Amino acid sequence: MKKTTEASSLYDSLETMSTRELLENINREDHKVPQVIQGILDDIERCSDAVFGKMRLGGRLFYLGSGTSGRLGVVDASECPPTFGVPHDWVVGIIAGGDSAIRKAVEFAEDSTEQGWKDLETYNISDKDFVIGITASGTTPYVLAAIAQCKAHGILTGGITCNAGSPLALVADYPMVAVVGPEFVTGSTRMKAGTAQKLILNMISTSVMIRLGKVRGNKMVDMQLSNDKLVDRGTRMVQEATGLEYEVAKALLLSKGSVRAAVDAYQAGA
């Protein structure tokens, strides 16, 4: 299979370029990514709707990947609880090699054809859940074998890849193929491919959480109040919704634990 992600860069002699030339050329390539995403919105929509269908009935969303792809899945999953106030097991990111691979590559972890499914099994995965495999090449054995096992067990799957006609695109129920072209540094899929994957993950998790009622208007009303910045943000959100003075709004927020609860209590006269 010819892999676009491994194709030679459109630029050469990178080491002779000035810093400005490097930055302008990288930026020029980066501009191509959202245009590619625009072209596959229908596929992302179908996958997002399927994820929502499972989660509204109590299912979970799993991301499965290795290397950069796995780390991006872990990042998106880990941001859902603080952003939307959901339990940590609603969206789960799994990376080949385990959590230690988030910081340091684990050699050959992505080559296992058994470990991906074993990792999913530790969460008692079932057909109530949804699994999205993430691999820029679309050929990573750790992901492919796990997705195949999911299908064999009646579990719906999505796939995010950057190569047309890849094995992942063929096996996943809801493939999302963002062909962003050769990387600025040949084969460095942490660049455009990684950016494309991050955009798609943002779209899926955010749209699903909004439809699950975790946003009111355009506000993160269920966000965790885990630091002073977020308490301040939440206070101002309560102020905007109620017209209360800052300190009064802050006290109400802290007593109720979330923007949603504070505003609801105020409107109910509690």
C-alpha cells in the first residue's frame, strides 16, 4: 500500500533554511489541514452521531492508538471530565505500551496484534460502547487487530487515519480519512497528521458532549472548579446569568459546586 504519510516532503534542504523560512513553510503546510477536514465533515458527522447514540444510552467512548495518535486520544479523553464535568470512565484513552508510553516511547508496543484487545477487555468492553482507532498510517497492528476484535464482538468502531484505502479505513464501521499529504519533515506524522487527528477528536467529543446536555448556551456549566482561574470563570458565568455581584456569585458557585447548579438554585429561589 502506498502511504501518503510516508511520501517525501514537498520541501528539501531543510537544514539550509532560515528560521523564518522554516516557520513560513511549516505554516503553509498546516493551512492545508482544515481544508481537508472540511472535505470529510460528512464522515465525522456520521461517526459523531453513532457515538452519541451509544453514549446517550449509557455506553462509553474509547480511543485506541499508539505513539502520537495514542497520546492525542489520551489528551482528548483526559480533558472531558474537567471540561464537561463527566465521570472519568465516560471517555477513555488507551495507548499502546500503557501510560508510561505517554511520555516515553515503548519499543514495538504498536506491533502487538493481541494487546489492544486485551487492554480494552480490562474495561469490560461491550456492545454498549464505541471504540475509535487512531493511526495516521492506518496500518498499526495494535489498533487494527483490536478493531477487528471489536467488530467480531458486535462493538461499533470508528477509525481516524491519514492514508486513503488503508486497512483501518476498510475495517472500521465509521472511517474518517484525512489525507493531508506529505509531512514537512518526511514521515513525521506528529505534524499535519497529528493536527488533523486532534481536530477530529475535538469535533467528536465536543459535539457529543453538547448533545448530551453538558453545555448550556455556549458555556461549560458543568466544568470542574479545580483552580482559581476556573472558579473566576465560573463566577463570571454565574454573574452573567443572574446579575449578582461578583462575591455573591462566587459564594453561590462554591456552595453549589457548579455553574449549572448555582444558576438553577438562583432561578428556583433557593
